[in-house]
Amino acid sequence: MDLRKIKKLIELVEESAIEELEVASGDESIRIVLPRGVPADRRQSAVVTPSTTELAPAPGLGAQQTVNAPMAGTFYRASHPEAAPFVELGSAVQAGEVVCIIESMKMMHEIRAASDGVVTEICVDNAQAIGTGEVLFKLS
């Protein structure tokens, strides 16, 4: 999708009362989210989600699964500093549920669980720089 079109879509969302817009064209899609509760100084870096990433559990023994980072960036447990974390230790997670956000290249990417489970370990700290493939959560 053309960068100019993406910027225009962002402007349209910012100027309107809507909080979310998703556009699909062929095999490309973009989702723009502008949470109205996010402070203005954080909005520019927190508005675009080009495509939501669903992570498959890592294969392993027993019921232990991991949620790994699909990209390098900065790990965030909540949508903004004043918000409650998406999940806590012991939280039950359903497939498709947002478990964290990774900021990469000034874009926020929602990371969703691929299957049901319970958070048994949070492996990284909030606002920590992470690498591709790094384990973020362990689920059982």
C-alpha cells in the first residue's frame, strides 16, 4: 500500500470521531487505531497497526507454549502508560486476544494469542527493547 495513502487514511481518522478504520485491497490490509484516551504526545507513535499478528504457540513438550516476538522493537504490556496491562501473571488468554503491543518503526503492532492458555511467565519488562523471536510470554 502506498505510503501517501496510508498517511491520508491516518489524517482522516485523526480528523473524524472514529477510533478505528480497517481497509483491505487485494491481499494487503491496514488497520488504523486511534484510542481517544491516548495522550496527544503519544498518538503519532501509537496509531497504525498495519496488520494484526497472531502468534502460533511454539512446539514443545506438554502443554507449555510460548509467545515469541515476530519483530524487533519495544515491548509494551498496555495500550498507553495509564492503562491496565493486557494480561497479568495467571491471566486466562483466549485465541485472538491481544496480549501485548510491540512498537516498531513508530508503529504499534498488536500481538494476539494463537490459542487458549494461562500466562505462567512474563519474560520481558515493560518498555524493554526486544529482538525478533524473543520469548515474551509462557503459557500453559
